[in-house]
Amino acid sequence: MYSRFARRGTRRGWTSAFAVLLGIGALTVPSPAHAADPYVDQLAEAATTPDLAWSDCADGFSCTWAQVPLDYHDPHGEQIDLAVIKLPATDPTRRIGTLFVNFGGPGPSGVDRLRERAHWPWLFSDELRARFDLVSWDPRSVARSAGTSCFSSIEEQQQYFATFPGTPTGPAEEPEFLARSADIAARCAATAGPILAHASTTNTARDLDLLRRAVGDTALTYHGISYGTQVGAVYANLFPGRVRAMALDGSLDFEGSANGHGADGANLPLDTRQGVADAMAETFDAFLRDCVAAGPDCAFSAGDPKLKWIALAERARLAPIVIDGTEWTYGQIVTAAGSLARPDTYADLAALLQQLFDAGTTLLPAVTHDAIFEREHPGNRVEAFYSIQCADSAVPTDPAVYQRVGAIEDLRVPYFGRTAVFNATPCAFWAAHDADRYTGPWNRETAAPILVLNSRFDPATPLRGAVAGAAQLARAQVVVMEGAGHSSMYVASTCAEHVKRDYLFTGQLPPTGLSCGIDRSPFS
């Protein structure tokens, strides 16, 4: 068994208000026309329910380990330990049950993210936290939970990624990037061990059902964000009768992620077929429009920001731009401009772009690279991303495909096209395969309908993909947040939080056609 100690270090109307006031979190009973599909994944059924020994782990949280099979085809064979964290409901007398949360990625620690974000009011309001235990976990291959390890030490890992080339900005940079992508795949194959063959989202969905059983809930209440929506969609089709309520937030096109669409779907790079390049360009245009509307509150608003951006990018393509001794290459500037997930960083991004535009004539304090990006302890986030994503998704394996599509996308979506092409390139060289990766069906009838939230301009999970994913499910409704940014985790919308909260309380969808505004401008 993996050593836990080693890992530690390293559409119906609303349910009656009367029921809610009484604190009844009763399951929505499907009508006969919507009886749940009786399908149940038998591999998970055969596994032993984990015994959770919760202990205090500071700041009101409780923590435990959950033992689950490494290989569900051998449910009583080798086991791995999942790190699990809980924030208990603040009003036990009105408690409905457990709300399981997967914050996305894949790769970041769910344990760490719940610690950081459990009190974000636009994500988990006081009313929501009163009635649910919030539970998250490090999914298999992530951080503490049999984490994928491709390096002998953190120092080696950090040194390796510090020299990893950025997204190729042209054909001359592609050979090195492809070679390094093959190298990281080979390193992981050589050192990560058996977890690589069992890292798929299918197995994470099975783990989730064991966790549901372990906390004593008869059905699952779930909030999946970004990649967490893929976990939710797979769970809903492995255990359709056990869905009490499921909010998918910043949602994927599930079939597109797994296989692409049509006979040649898997011959396109993963994010290209998901429309990420178009989404980044559309979100950047929304950022510029919001900047103009904000006037002096946005540092990049003077003149024509669109023309300024083109001039800035094309100048950087010729030679790096230097601000107070810091060199910014074309690739770094495009990466910064595409880092649009968090609206609370838009003002910093605007200031950076203005500094770059004025470089050589203005002496403003430099905004460093770190001000634009969300920085976390590296953990094994990159390695876990590839071990899960490469297990889940069919992708081109011929490097020439990436080079050819890169040239096409660079012309079709200027500045942002290449980012989507090369994001998951190590998967082209990935040696491990999980025979249990989920490829459908996606439309098994669930016991409750599913709520999908998505912002109008999402650079990571495009609205068109969320609409496609919802259409693949048996019963799902999309509620659009009319703003820019990635998921309700980052897009503050009291309306969206109310919609999600009421749905999670009742298991019933809001009125058809509902959309939600955002609370404020990114520049206010």
C-alpha cells in the first residue's frame, strides 16, 4: 500500500418554501416520466466503504484518510489513501447533508483549496454553509493522494519546470518544446509507478461514490468546478440513481474532452477542439470593452485599447520589451494577456499592458509576472494534470499534427491560437493508459436534473462547450452569468450563488431562461 506518511510530507419549479423553512432537504422525487436509470457501476459496488476517522486539523476543519482500491478490478487488493477535509455545517439542526466539492484542474489539491476558499461568500454563502458539511479531497494522483511523482525531489522538480520552454510562438521553437514534452512523459513513465494506469476520472468518480457512502449520505450532493464538471458528468452516468443535486460550474464539453466529435475528433489537440483559443480571444475582447467602460479606473483605457494591444504585441514579436530591468518576451506577454480566469486580476493586467506599451518613456513601478497569475505551492500539480488528462482524453500522437494545427490556429485566432494547440502536448507521448477511461454514454437518466453555470466569456471553459455538455446529459439546464472570468469561483455573482444554493437545497432547477448579472465591474 502507498505510504500515507510519505505523501503527507512531500426543471421543475421551486420546492415549496414551507419545506425549506422547516429545514427539510428532502430528495427530489423523479416523476414516472423521469425515473432514474438503474445502472450502477459494479466495480465500485464491490469495494469496501472507507472507515473515516475524522480529527481536528485547525480553523474549524476536520481531516481524515479514506482507503480506496488502487485498481477497482481488484477491489480488495492494493489500496491507496485519499486525503479528505471537511468543514462541518454551522447549523446542525438544519443540516441537509454533505456537499462534495471538486475545485477543478485537474491537479490542484482539493484539501488546500477548501481551506483557502470555504469562506468566499460568493462561492459558499453563510446560508449554504449552515446546511451542508463542505467536503473536498485530493483526488487520486494529486498531492497527498498517491500523488504522481516524476522527480526525485522538489528541488529537481522546480529546477526542471523553471527551464521548461513556454508555448512555441513560431515553428522555430516547436522542436525543443516537443522534445521537452516527450521528456516529461518519459520521466513520469519511468518513476511514477502504477498510479498512472489508474488515474482516470472514472476511478475518481468511483472514489467519490465510496466517499459518499462513507459519510452516510444516501445520494450525492455535488459542486464541480471546471474539470470537476467532468468528474460530475462521469459520476452521473456511473451512478445515475444516486444524484441528489449536482451543480456543474464552468462546464466542459464532456464528449469533446474525452474523444472529440466525429470520426476525426481525436485528431485535433485537446483545447483546440474545445474552442479554448476562441474563448480566450473573446474574453480578452470583453476585458478591453470593460476597460474602456471603466475609463480612468482602467490603466489601459486611454486611446484605442485594441489597437494599442496589437501594436504592443507586434513590437514584442520583434524584440523583448524591458520594464525596470525585467524582460518581457512576446510569449510571456501573450500568456499574461490570456490569464483571464480571475476578474480580480484585470486591473493589474491593464496596468502591466500600459507599462509595456509605454516602456522607455514612463517610469512606473513594475508589475511583476507573479501579480498576474495565481501562485501556489507547486506540489505535483503539473504531473497530476498530465496523469489524469492523458488518461482521460484521446489526442493526436503525431507531433506533426501539433505543428500543422499550430500554424493554422495562429492565423485563425491571432495571439491565442497556439496556446490551445500545445497545452496538453505531453499526452502525445504518454506511455500509460487507463483501460477504464470513460467514453460514454453521457445521457443516463439521473434521479435529479443537473444545474450548469457558465459565464458568458470564460477563457477556460467556453460557454458553447458548456451548452454542448449540458445537451449531452439527460436533463440539464444552463444558467449564464453575464460577465467575464472562469466559473462562479472567480466571477462574483450573488444571483448565481442564490440560484446554486436554492438548487442544492431542493434538487430542483430554476425557471427556464434565467440568467444572472455580476456584482461589479472588474475595475471597480
